[in-house]
Amino acid sequence: MIDVKIFTIIKEQSERIPDKNFANVNGSPLWWHLLSELEGLDVTVNTDSQKFIRQLRESKLNSIKVIERLRKHIEWENDGNIDFSPVEDMLFDFCQTIDKSEMVVLTHVTSPFLKKQTILEAIEVLQQDHKSKSIHSVFQVQDFVWLKRATEAMPINFCKDRIQRTQDLSPILVSKGAFFIAKAGDILDQQSRLPEPLIFFPLDHMQALEIDNFEDLDFARTLASRC
């Protein structure tokens, strides 16, 4: 199998949920759930958090490597005039340090129920598709979907003038941050975490859960307590 590098980021301070990455989920910090699942793989974490580094040392996870976040990326994140994340730039820096033929998986610890086997299956799908350069996690919705703009909304995948069956609707793919997978060389050549052509890998409901707000966190705690 081709060499695989897992790359993720952990930030100490979160805006929407304070200390999100360290929130208690069934007795362990949020970050622990994905990283413990990926134990044994080649995982690198880019972080600005001494708290995470301390907790990682205290954990029994031995295959996780740490890169301390560069000052330029910390300043980027803290600059209120910049409305996009430096994550992709961190990814480019990481790709510069490895062989260009290696497969890179950008993932996020805010997807606590993502499985190692799912990542490996997605890599296999990408390797078997010789025309595509990347694969991305999505959640597939087959329902009546509207796009809201200001005070108006327009149908996306259905006709308003007739009642259609749900099974006849075109599915909507909702992007999920669980993984973005591509070779390092392709990421650098196109300066994108999803070099084209790209394909999609649908996740089940549980693995598609992302912790973006307090409701997500409460739901994750409920799920984790029952697993």
C-alpha cells in the first residue's frame, strides 16, 4: 500500500465553543477520540496548544507527532481582517516536508466518530480511480432542499409546480471536514487541499457528525455514552 500521512490541527482557543477541542466527551477530551482511533498510523498534529501537548504526553498515544504552529499562522488566525483559515497553508507547509508521492489525509478532531477503516477505504477508492486526484468526505441528503438568499429561497433539486417522490430527487452532497485525501505533489501543484478531478466518499450519519456548535457537542456526548 502507498505511504499515508495523516495531518490534522488542534487549536487551543475556539470561538463558537470555548475549549472545544478539550471538551469532555464520555470522560476524554474531544481531540482524543479521533487520535486514539488513528493510533498506529503516521499522524502529525499542527498545534498552538501547550495544553494539548501536555495531555498528549499524559495519554498512551505513542504514534502521534507534533508540529508547533508557526507564528505567521497564529497571527493569521488572530487577524480579524482575514476571513479565511490558514489551515490550507499549514497543509502546504507539511506537504513540503514529505515525499510528493505520499498520500496525505487532512482530517479534523471535530469529527470524533470517524473510523480508521473508513479512511483506508476512501484511499483505496481513490487509488482505483486513475482519473481522480483527490477524494472528499460528504454526507448525502436526498430530500427537498432550498437555497436561501436574503429574504428569498429557491429550490435546488426539485420542481415547485409538482409533487415529486423523495426517491426521485437528485441527492445533495454536504461537504464534511472528516477528510480531504490526495497526494502531496498534487496538493502542491494545484495549491489546493482538493486537487481536481475529485471524487466523493459518503459517510454514515454517525461518522458525518461534526462538532460545530453546542447542540453538536451535546449530541456527541449522548452518542459516545451509548457506544
